[in-house]
Amino acid sequence: MSPKPTFRDVWLLDEEFSGWLQKVDGNPEKAFCQACKKTMAAKVTSIKWHKSSKFHSLSITTNVNSDVNERPVTSESDKKNYKVTRVEIKLAAFFAEHNVALNMADHLIDLVKDIFPDSEIAQSITLKRSKSAYVMKALGNAAQQVVVESIKKNKFSMIIDETTDISTSKTCAVLVKYHDEVSKKIETRLLDLLNLYDPSNSDSEGSTGQHLFNLITKLLLDHQIPLENLIGFAADGASNIMGTRNSLTSRLRQEATGITIFKCACHSIHLCASRAAKTLPRKADVIRSIYTYFAHSAKRMSEFSEFQQFCNTKPHKILHVSQTRWSLLHEAVSRILEQWRPLSLYFSSKHLEERLPGSTSVHEALQDPSMLLYFQFLNFILPHFNTFNQLFQRKEPTIHLLYNKIRTLYRSILRYYLHNKLTEDQLAVIGPCNENNFFPWMFLKVSRTQKYPQMPL
């Protein structure tokens, strides 16, 4: 019987194994990987097989559960490995930041090697699709751990928002805002992305207030983050989150004493504008019908360009109204006003030629004189809301501006139709819906700018 292989001390001096391979005290038939925290047979073939494994490469690359990268880089082999590792980490981070498909990594690395044949570092890169996914996951875990360690010992605020991605997976993004002792700044970082409909949990309740509360408290408990450190919470005004009873915030108030709750100022102002817009006639929604009519037809766009040339109008495209990018509504309205004359002529022509419901409804709306007034009104009033929203979408803190900016916006809107001279004390008590305070119609002035079409008489 051949003797069992035993650990050789000479392996510790080998550049291929140095830095991560160790002896196992009391068991010479085993070897230990310091990077992966794994034990293996003390055979050269087993050690080399472990060195070539994806898990070992990931552990060396991202320094997971290891202090390998803390040792001084002295040998030429170490210096080369460090540079290669740095390149692979940066490439993986680039893929994640710019949402690059990982399938591209299989071809990109081969291209890099072909472009730089004289570079040792380029020729040593082994970052393909699978390894990129491992590195991204490890980098994400490392970044999360940095945030966790900071909010374990510091007070923090939490911001959440629900979203549905293209795979119809409903998730909840959890962000935290805290003072970072390293940068000496207030930082906002992603803590986790929670799956509201976890396939492994048959009792998942979706986005109810109870389920959201359970997910958030479990997240904090898993990372051993004290709930007492949570001093602020912000989200949109959905009833399951901000409701007075049986909501996420009603439970947070009970468990986190003294917590401050904020509704999203931008979301609240958008809801006010949306509610006001519902008083407009349904014909005013023609902006979506116009975009849909041209969206996927090169022929229609080509025909419309002839009308633009005839009217001496700039050949701009019709913009899409987004449900989430609120500022685009004003841009879309402004574009419709810019293209009003060629649009009117074009859809008049299509109405006579096709007699289709889509083109006919748009034609009738564009021929209605009141629609032009409604669009000019929207073009006038929407910038007030956009300016407010843009102010509170800054990265730096703006909470100290909120009260005065809301009062200024409220006052400016009231002054357009109330005849009383408003003072600061009257803002809280004046009735904005009291018709006795309205300007008499005879004193209202309708004006326009030259770049927009005149209202037909």
C-alpha cells in the first residue's frame, strides 16, 4: 500500500500557493486555504484543482472572509496578480453600473486580449460571464456590509419605494441616510432590495402594511441593526405605507418611539397637480393619442414631416408622456403647442382620407378652440410644479426649504385668480374655493406668446 500524501513545507514557498495555503496543525494529510476557509487533501493535484475553482478565484478577487489582500505585495507574481484583480473588479463594477449584459463579458475579454497582445495584465484576465456575476454579488455584499457597520452605531433615516421591473417582479428598494464617519458627510446608500412576492414563501402578502413592516424589521434583525437607531422614515403617500391605521408607518410609530415620518414632497405635489388635471375635459388627454399614432410608424412620421415643412415648423418629434417622469409632461405639452398647426392640418387630412376612430378623435380635439386654451394653460402652470419638484430632487439636503417653498407655490397660484391682496396671515384662512374671492371674469386677461398658434375665432 502506497503511503498517504502529507503536507510539504516547500509548498509555502511556492509563489503559486504562497499567501493562502497553510498547514493543518495535528493533521499532516490535510491542507487549508486561508482565503476560502476550506480544508482539502494535502495533494498537489487537489490543491491546484482548488486554486482553479471559481469560488477560490472569487475569494481572492474580492477578499471575501479573508485578509489575503492585506499582506504586503512584494513579489513580481503578487504585483501582477494584484493588477489583474484590480482590472477584473473595475470591469465587473462597470458592468453593474451601466447595466451591461453579462453575455458581453465572454466576448469583451477576448477582444481586449486581441487588442493588447503585448500586455501581460490583459492576457491574464479571466473575467467571463459566470465570474462577473460572482464578483458583482461579492462586491454588492461588501458594499452592503460597509453600510450595515455604519448604521449599527449611528442614527439613520430610511427611504423606501416600491417598483415593478420588466420581469414583473415587485420589489421594494430600501435606502438609508446617515452620517458617514469616513467621508464626514451625509450619505444616502442602498441597503437592500426586498422581493415582495418571494416564491419561497407561500404566505407572502405582497405590499400590505403588515408585510412591509415584517420585511423591514427582519432585514434590520438579520444584520443586527438596532431599531432604536431608526429616527426617520420617508416614502410616497400610498395608504399601505402612510395610512393612519394598519399601515407600515402606524406600526413604525409603535415600535420606533420618536420616529419622524415624512411624505415625499415631490410625490405629494404631483398628486395635487394630477387631481387638478382631472377637472380638464377628457379630450385634453389627446397628447397620448397623438404620440401613439406616430410612435411605431415611419410612414406616418414621413408624411407628417411634409406638413411641418409646409408650415415652416421645426421637424421635432412628438414626445411621450411618462407616468413616472413628471417633468416630461410640460415638455410634451410645449411640443404639441409648437406643432399645433401642422398637426391640425395633418389630422384633418387623415380624417378625410381614413375615417378611422383614432385619427378622427384627434382631429376633433385639435379643431376644438377650447383645447388650445387648455394646452396654453397647462404650458403656463406646469413649470411652477416642475420647478418645485426639481428643487427637492437635489442630492444635498433641502428639508429646511420645504415650508417656505410650499407657501411660495401656494401663494403664487392663488394670486392668479383671487382678487384679495394676500398677506402671510391670510394664506392659512382664505378659502381658495370660495367663488366670492375670485376675480370677476371681465378682469381676466388671456395672453399668448408669438411662438404658439392663435386661437381660431
